[in-house]
Amino acid sequence: MVGTAQFSLADLERDGFAVVPSVVPESHVAALIDAVASFEASHPAVREKGGSTYAVRRLCELIPAIRALSGSPATRELIEPALGPSARVVRSILFDKSAAANWKVPWHQDLTIAVKQRREVNGFGPWSSKADVPHVQPTTEVLQRMLTLRLHLDDCGPENGPLRVVAGSHALGTIDLDAVPEIRRTRREVTCTVPAGGALLMRPLLLHASSPAQRPGHRRVIHLEFAAGDLPGGLEWHESALSVTR
């Protein structure tokens, strides 16, 4: 692993996102691609493919190399300035936008978390299930204390279906979808291109979307959600026990 490039914590807090062009070196990106490919070859049933989507969930549980990445110095140097040293991974997903799965994502916020089991807690709901894991929409305060790291295994330029974000929209709390057009009109919209080995940091409440790739090829992203602190009412983060810290 190499040390991370500098980014401004003040800019992250103001805009709700930051692009860090160099997080892991080319050799480590290749090793991560090999680890993912090896796992997929031996566990095809784990792939989630419905319509045009493609994802593998519970990455830190299923692929040791991803679990190691989540606790590596390069990753911790990005997460700890925003969340502190107690931050750990609470959800991990591989997204692969390719010619066979070239999907569009409408404007939205990431409003659900993965937990170990369902417990009725005031302010948490509605509930859903993804890959047999309970998911729930928590309070806004919980989402405000989270940070997502999206590490790119492939170059993601303007024609590869990159995320588009509305800068500063995370500060608006949970947004009614009817308000999205006006928010987009009055705030800065940014296309987040990221090279292989680079990362996008983003707050879950940031409005974001993506278009189908104009030149479909692999656009593999390791999506790691971090949080610090426990959940209320006996709820437990689904993947926190698997995190690695320095």
C-alpha cells in the first residue's frame, strides 16, 4: 500500500464528497482484481443480477483481500480524519458496471444500513432485505455520522458511467424526491471521474446518480461504508465485527 494523497477535510464536510486520485498502487489494484475474479469463479451464485444490475454484497466477509483493504493504512488515513479511530466497515459491496450490466441510477440518497437482525427501534424504518441481510432506514443522525469510500479498480472517465453528485446536498438532511429538480438547479453538480486505484469519499446523504456507460467495459468499484459508534436499541451493524484496524 502507498500513502494516500492529501484531501481537504473542510472541503469534504462542505461538499459532502472528495475525489482522492491515488490511494493504492497499480500492483495492488491488480491483486484486488485477481482476488475478486477468483472468488466470482468459485461462487457464481453470490452474484446479484436482476435486470441490469450487478453486485456482490458482504465483500469483507467473503474476500479476505477486501477485508484487509478495509483496515489498511491507506484506507484508515482517509476515514479517520472524518470519523475518528473507532470507525469500522459496516457494509461492503462490489459494483461492476459492464457491457452485460450497464445500468442507470436515478438521483437518490443512500438511506439504508445493513444490520445483523431486525429489532423495532423508534425512528428506524421501513425495513427491507438484500442478499438475506436485514436493511433499515435509520435516523438522519446515524447517516450523518457515516462515510462511504468507493475504491475504483478500473479507470472511470466521463464515458464510463461515473457518479454525478450535487455538492452540499448532504447538509439538507433526508430529501423529498419532489425537491430534487430545484436542488439540482440551485446547487453545483459534479461528475466524479476517478482513475484506477483512486477513491471517491462521500457522505450517504449526498444526492447522487449515474448514467449508463457510453463505452461499456468493466467499471469495478469496491464500496465500503464506515461508521463510528454503536446503534441504539440493541441493533448491531451487520459487518462491524469483520473490520480490521491498525
